Amino acid sequence: MSALIAPSLLAADFLHLEKDVRLINEHADLFHLDVMDGRFVPNISFGFPIVDAVHSMATKPLDVHLMIRHPQTYIERFCKAGASMLSFHLDATRDDPESILGIIMDQGVKPGLAINPNIPVEKLFPYLDLCDFVLIMSVFAGFGGQAFMEETYGRVERMKAEIVSRGLSTHIEVDGGVSPRNASRLISAGADILVAGSSVFRADDPAAAIAAMRG
Ligand code: DX5
Ligand code: ZN
């Protein structure tokens, strides 16, 4: 069993972003881009100019993770900026998640729903057949470099069991504190995509860190 590795550019070197884009092109599977608005989460990261710039030289797909309120307002713009996968948080909107997932799909982009660690995974079950992937946070969204929460293994297992029992092909992405220390257990639990920021970009050998997480 193996997983796709999606390095999170939140931990990249923004003065030398081109170097880190090349690293992902060469060694990883997806670009993970964390968009934060200072409202849904207490932090602000980056928006369209960075997504555009990365897209202009990326040879791997862009996985854009929206941690913003009212995600529907910006979905079409992020799709046009080059997202191949686009996720938003279930509790970031009072609108019907189904219609937002539909808008993403209509743009030819893979839709995903994300949840923080305090939301039962069962809350995503009604939407699984509309999602290309679900994003299970293994830290509270908002900051890189936080400690992985151990209860994530059980959450991934419960989600995987539901997906399998319904014969769905929804992928499971895990995000936050992922490293070579917990990757293989996450893959065994059912994770298909691993997001990793600090453990890639703070490593002495980022390419080796990516290879060590693949499984
Ligand atoms: C957290 C972000 C994560 C974060 C991961 O809100 O969604 O993608 O960048 O960073 P690490 O791997 O350092 O926890
Ligand atoms: Zn993320």
C-alpha cells in the first residue's frame, strides 16, 4: 500500500519558491496550497498570486485547501487559478455543501470536504458520493508545525470502513503533523494522500523525507 505525497507550501521558502516548486515537480505527487482568511482560522496565508505563480511552473496537480468562510464566493476563481483538487471546510459555510461540491465539479475540478479534529467523521457520510476526496485534519486548521493528533488513526479507519462498505472510491487525505514517523500507520488505516509541510521542508533531505512517507 502506498499514498500520494502532497507537500504543503505553507512551510516552503517563499524567497526561493521556485526551488521548492521544482522539488515537488521532481519528487512529490501534488502541491498542497493552504489558503487562510484570518476569519475561519486565526491566521492569514496567501491567495491567488501565489496559486497563479505555482501553477505557472507546476507539472504536478494543485490541491487547494480553503480555510476560509463563505468558500463559495471564491471557488470559481481558485478553479481558474489552476486547482485540480479543491476542498473547503464543512463548517465554513451555512450554505448547502452539496451545491458547492457541484459548482467545483462543474468546473472540472475534483471536489473535497474537510473537517477539523473536533468534528465527527460521520458528519461527512451524507456527502461521500459527491466528494472525490475527504480531508481529515490531524491538527486544528490554521498553522503548520503542530503535533499530530493520535486519534486520527481511528478516524481514518472509520471513514475507510464507510467508503468500502458503500463501494465508493472517495479518497482520504490526511493533513497536519504528518511525517515519516506516522505515515505508514496512516496508510494502513486507509489514507490515500498525505499532506506534509514541516516534515518535508524542514528536513535535511526533503526528497528522502517524501520517499520515506510514500509507503
Ligand atoms: C494547517 C494546514 C496544513 C499545514 C501542514 O492548517 O492545513 O496543510 O500546512 O503543515 P505541517 O505538516 O507542518 O503540520
Ligand atoms: Zn492543508
